[in-house]
Amino acid sequence: MLLALLRSASALNRHLVTRLRKATLRFKMENVNPKSINKRNFTIIVEGNIGSGKSTFLNSFGNLSDITIMPEPVHRWTNLGGKHNLLELIYKDPLRWNMAFQSYVQLTRLQMHTKKVPTTFKLMERSLYSARYCFVQNYINTNMMTDCERIICNEWLEFICATQDVSVDLVVYLRTNPEVALERIRTRNRNEEAAVPLEYLQALHVLHDDWLRGTSQFKLPAPVVELDANRSVEEVRADFKSYVLRNMTQMCYLANDEV
């Protein structure tokens, strides 16, 4: 685990130095606030299975002043138009509702990706990428999505990636055993998730592993830091701060010194 984290940190170093060097150079040339010349924030996406502890993990950073926390917009999925609970519908009848649900998920995630925030860092719960590479792919694998629907999803994502800045700088993978995820789902007792079976979590676990460990057909959008999220949120948060946030701070100083 430590070796994997260090390798991810090394890749992050090179990526971050390049961005910060360019930003600092423009600052020196134009004598403006460097935040105003960055095209976007340093974006971190937190990925993982249902019940992996993403929301709890994100909320644990809510007291930091230079990070904007962007949780999944579940409140929108459960109250579409003030009367439709899409999340409940997708669990009750996925064959009927998966395309409608994924279309709306894609819209809300695009809005998260492109939303401008005043802080240096933007910490997002999931992304457009996991929506397609994990959840839509599971529908495809289980024959709950037609080939026509698959092509529509692919073309939408390709168009978005070609015309919008939905790039990210770091992926944090909260890897959790499906059995642990199921226990947490039962504990939080969200009505829509009452009937989520272990088999569904196992399938999503494999898809997350394949994608975020670089063994699937889908490309990684950024360096990945994998954290063992079977542990408490305090332990996971400590790992993240130790191996990532500290590294970012050091690289900020290095980038400014070397320009």
C-alpha cells in the first residue's frame, strides 16, 4: 500500500509542478492574483463503491478553508421536478429507468465538474467517468442497457469531454470490501437502498478495481491514490492528508522556487 501511494504521489508531483509553474509564470508576467488566471481549480474526485464512505470522507474536510466540498446531488435525484424519486425508481425497475436516471446523473455531474468555486481545491464525490465506466458498464454487462443506449451514453460523454473542461488532477479511490459496503448501507438506512443486494456491490467492486487499477479498457483521468476504506474515516483521512495534501503543499513551494 505504501509503495502504491508513493508511486501515485510521484506522478502527482510531476503533474502539479507543471501546472503551478505555468500559473506562477503568468502571475509574474501579468502581476495579477494567480487564482484569477487559473482556468480551473485543482480538482480531486473521490471514487468508490456504494457504501464506501465517500460522503463521510468528504465531510471530514469541511473545516478546511481552501477546499470546496461537492457531494453527490442525491437530493436532486430523489426530488426531480419536486415529485419524482429517480433513485427509488432505478432500484425498483432498472430496466425501465436506467437510461433516464443516467441521463440526469450525467447532467448533474457535468454541472459539478464545470461549477466555478472560489477555493484552490475542489473535492468532488464521484464524476462523469465513474458514471460511465462503472455504473453504465454494469448495466451493459447485465443486459439492462441496449446497444443503442450504450452508444448514446458514449457519444454524450465524448461530446462533453471534447467541448467542456471536465479534467481532474487526482483520483482518490476509497476501496472497500463489498461486505463492508453492504453493512454501511444497512446502517445508514437510506430508503431507496433498502433492497441493494450484495451481488450488485460485488459487480461494482470489480468494475471500480478494473478501472482505477488500470486494467480495464477505460483510461484513467488522473493519477490514482488508493486508500483502504475498510478502516475508520479518521484513519483514511490521515492517510490522505499525509500522502497527498502534504505533498501538494511541498510542491507549491517547489514550483514557485524553480520558475
